[in-house]
Amino acid sequence: MAQMTLSNPAELTEDQLASQANAIPQVNGEASYTLGVSIINLRGKVQLSGFNTGAVGRYDFIGLYKSNFPSDPNSEIVAYQYVSNGLPHETNEAYGPGWVAAYVAFDYRLGRYVYQAKTGRTT
């Protein structure tokens, strides 16, 4: 079970980031959206699924973790899928007890990844 860390968008060069044309404009006001994440047993493998009814960020991903959620959502990742690449996503990990998953997004104001939604632990 290899663990990985994704690139931190705050450390990328300007040409590696989304162009201003692709950026979501900042507005004053309120909006509502719903997002979620789930772990599914698909033929004995872990399948990650999730959704977001609002704007999907370029670096939003569903991450799979073993046992617990680390304080940094961009650490101890066993498997992941960027939301923009499509869901659900079948991993190579065997389904069983102790898996947790989260919808994770990069918060540009904080300069780090943050949890947006979490699953319970598989049993």
C-alpha cells in the first residue's frame, strides 16, 4: 500500500496554474451547493465515488485513507481520483474494514488542502 502526496497548487508556477479565463470569479453574496463522498465494495475492490453540485475546483479530489483521516488531507493518501477526471473510480485496494475517504479541495486563501466531506470507516 504505497502512500502519495499530490502537488501543492500554491507551489506551482503561474503557467502551471489555471489561466484567468478558467478561474472562478470571486463575487459577493451567497451560494449553496452539496457535495458528498462514498466508498463502495465493487467486486471486492474499493470504489471511490463523490459529487459536487457547485463549481468543481481544478484540484478537488476524492482521497482514500487507511483507518484515520490525517491532519493534512494531502498526506497518507492510499488512492485518489481528481473529481474533474470522472467518478466513480475503482482502485486496486481490496475492500475491507478500516477504509475512510474524503472529498478534498485546495483552499487558495489558506494555501492548503482542506476536507470538504468525509465518510465513516468501513466495517
